[in-house]
Amino acid sequence: MHLALFIIFAGLCVAGALNLLLQRHPINSALSLIVVMSSLSVLYLLLGAEFLAAAQVIVYSGAIMVLFTFVIMLLNAGREERTHGSKLAYIAGFPGAAALLGLLAYIFLSQRTTFGNARLGEYLATTGDLSRVLFRDLLLPFEVTSVLILIAILGAVALARKEH
Amino acid sequence: MDTRLLAFLLISLVKVIVVVVILLMAVAYTVLLERKLVGRIQNRWGPSRVGPFGLLQPLVDGAKLFLKEDLMPEAVYRPLYILAPIIALGCALMSIAVVPFGANIPWKGVDLFQISDVNIGLLVLLGITSIGVYGIALSGWSSNNKYSLLGALRASAQVISYELALGLSLIGVVLRTGSLRLRDIVDIQATHGLLSWNFFGGFQFVAFFIYLMAAYAETNRSPFDLPEAESELTAGYHTEYSSMKFAMFFMAEYGNMITVGCVATLLFFGGWTSPFGHFGQGGGPVSTAFLSIFWFVIKVFFFLFLYIWVRGTLPRFRYDQLMGFGWKFLVPVAIANIVATSFCIGLRLPVH
Amino acid sequence: MVPIAYYLVLSAILFSIGVAAFLIKRNIITVFMSIELMLNAVNLTFVAFSRQWSQATGHLQVSGQLFVFFVMVVAAAEAAVGLAIIIAVFRARNTLNVDQIDLMKL
């Protein structure tokens, strides 16, 4: 059951990410990224992080990606064209990414037994568990992020405003 | 396979089918209710020809929409043009999955009146409704029509802005309950009937009105129906849609209305509990079940009525008024409500 | 039952695809989206390691999940500011191609 769900949603993740890479039109890339993020939220659920799964859907799929599609629609972004820079990036990009993937996958798979196995239904982190740590041990970082958000809102308004 | 798992799967499947059928019927009859009520408000009869009091009108409407030609305009971006109404309707139907309709009556270990009881039910509802905006945004963009695009841009900006006020207005209720599970939220309102509902006893009426206004904007209903403002944008985001695809947007809108009614009932008006507390309760599990369903349906019906009443009464906002209202009025008031609520709860807590 | 290493390998795959997309894509919005993809891949690593730590210590550990929470907050702020910058750049240059946006002054 767990393995089947993992394979389905991991497959969706990888397919979505590859589609993001291969599509030429930004709106298609945005939609495939939404697929990746929504499938990731299911994987969070499988790992017992139920609050994060909901937050992932609300924050990433429901807010950030809506902003992206909004900007794509607003600027009416068309298909991207190939340039000299992209040829250079092809030569450097694919081997670099493949080497990174090979290295990481080798390390993770060689340490497979020390990481252990995840079973469904164990170590479920409820919202209460998260908030107990968040509001006791990590209260200062939490407050600092709220200031960060405030600054980000002000910055976004100042940047996007038309100058007269 | 394990027989318990099999029974669980079978009962869940039956529950899903029953709920979807009832929901679609409710959507059809909400449309009729709207036409009738708006008719009465405008001093005319509304549909009255098909069946007694026009009661068979939804079936005829459905048949008409089904039999119409499904036009596919030349210039649309096909994959998204077809996907958009599916997303809209799918999200509208999916959000009902976590809503409890009646008292907790288990049968063979399965809750009869709720499809799935999850710990984070409220967040799941918010998440699914926030995905629903893609239906509108993509339909407008893929139609390749300036009116549709304007409608979609208005819709995405409006939904993102009002989602903030909507989420903030629910925090007061969550603070009072200490849980995001919808059954827990109803259970703490069940003790003294009307007096312990969050709206009256919980002093969350400010939050309720913020929720109501933000939810009207989220579902693109009048007076916030700018994305489909017919006097400015022909029909907004669904200008290019016809036949069943149009019907799917239509059903999604009414499905979302029903979800909003359910959430308002659960969070502020005690869900399935009776307004008279335990007075007149008692009897076997069957009568308890019927009474709880009865109260739930009555309350949701009241909210649908309110929706239509507001539509028949208020004129549409201007766009800058809409944004100003959301950001400069609803959000600050919602934050003030959170501060006041948490202050009251903090005062009542024992000092360590 | 799934080995936690599989989750980590999945996140490595997503991160590498994000790196490749970041280098290859020419549209500034898509480049920004590949950054979001990389952030998501790292988030999956955090959740997986949080689970692994819980299993290693025998009781629930949520620090990894809280880190993901903070990453989400910062990503939201970053998306708001980044998209505002993209709109400002588009107004000034009338293009979204990163190769044509290579001057510091307007």
C-alpha cells in the first residue's frame, strides 16, 4: 500500500518536473510545477507530516503558483526562444545536473540500511506537536519571519507600483 | 484481502456515490431556488411552467445543456480549455469530502455521515478551495479572448486577496476549539444549544461576518461577481464556453456556494446540533440521526437563501472598491478579532 | 513499507531537474519556477530526515518539519518580491528573456 502510493506520486513528481523542463510555454511549466507540489503534499502525508501537507497545498499550490500564473497571464508571456546562452547552458547544465544526481543517489542508496524504513501510520506529527515546539523553542524565529513577510509585502508594493 | 478493509472500502464507495448524487441534486435545486427567489424579489414568478411550481425545471435545464452543441472555438488553447472546467467542478465537489453532515453514528466502524474524518479537515477545505481558482484562471487564459482574460485576472487577484481575510477570520474559531478537526469544532458548540454556538456564545459574530463577505468574494458571487460581470465583460471567464463545459462552471459555482454554507454552519452555527440544546432530544439512534441531518440541512438552506437574498439586493462593487474593502477593512478587522479572542482566552486560562 | 532512502533519492532527482531547468530555461519566470522546484526538493529531504530522526531516537522529532515551515514562509515572501521585480523589469525592458536583461542600470 505505502509502496504503491509512493511509486504513483513519486512518478507524478518526476513526470511533472521533467515536463517543467521540456515545455516551452511558461504556463505549461507552471501547471506541471503545480502537479509536482500537489504530489509532494501526498508524500508528506505518507511521511506523517499532515500539517505540512495541508500547508504545502495552501501555500505553494494555492497561493504562490496562483501568483505565478497571474504574472504569466498579466505579462502575456509567450513561448521562449533559443539563444546563444541556452546552448552554452546545455553543454554545462545537463552533465552538471547528472553528476549531482549520481553523487547524491549513490550516497543515499549506499546508506540505505542506516536510514531505515518508513511505515505508514507511525510518528504522525499532529498540528499540536508542531505548535508546541514552534511557539516555545522557536518563538523568536517565528516572530522574525512575520517581520520578513511584512517587509516583503512593502517591497512588492513599492516595486510593482507604477511611477508617475 | 482483509474483510474489514473490504467493508471499509465498500461503505466508503457507497458514501461517496450517495453524497455526490445528493450534492448534484442540491446544486440543481439551488439554481431553481435562486431563479424563483430572485423572481419574487423582482416581482415576477420565476420558472413556473415545467411541473408543479416549476419543480421539474432543473431536469429540463440539464437536458437542454446536455443536448446543446459543444462549440470549440478556433483560437483556444485546447488542453487547458478542456481542463479548466474539470478543475473547477472537481474542486467544488471534492471539498464536500471532509464535511460532517450529522451526528457521529458509526456502523461497522465507519462513520455514516462523513466521507472522511481527518485531523486537519479545516485546512483540507481551505486547500481544495484555493486550488479551485485555477479553473477560472486557466479558462480565461486559454479562451484567448480579452473579456475572458480580464475576468480571469480579476478572479485570481480577488481570490488571493480575500483568501487572506477568509483564513484569518477562521482563526478565532480554531483558537476557541484548539483543533482543526471539524467534528471537534462542532462538539464544543453542542453543550447548550444556541447559547454555545460560536456565533452567539463564542462572540465570533465579527469573524462570521468577515467570513461571509470573504466567502462571497471567493465564490465570485454578487456583490463581488466582477470576474463574470455581465454588464462589463459579457460573461467574463466563461464567455467562450458552451453546452456541458459551461454547465460545469455553473455547477461548480453552486457547489462552492453549498460548501460555503456548510462551513459557515459547522464553524459558527453549531453544525448538526439543535438550537435548543438537549431539549427535545432523546429517542433511539435513528431519530438522533434524522434530527441532526434535519438541523444541518435547515442551516445550510438558510445560508443559500442569504446568498440569493444578497444577490437580489446589493449592486456590484467597483474593482478598486473591492480591493480596498478586502485589504483595508476586512484584513485589519480580522486581525483585531484574533487579538481580542486570544486575549479573552488568555484571561480565562489558569496562570502558571 | 518504503525505505527512507527512496524519498531522499526522489528529492535528489527533483533537485537535479531543478538545477538543469534553472540553467537551461531562458524565460525569467520559468527560471524562478525552477528555484521553487529546488526549494520543494529540499523540503522533501527535510521531512524525510525528520522522519528518520524520529525513528532513530524512538520518539517524535519535529524540527525538520518546522524547518520546512520556515522555508515555506520565506518562499512565499521571495515569490511576492521576485514577481514584483519581474513585473518592474518587464516594464523597463519589455522582454522576459534573461539573455537580454544583462545590464545593471535601466
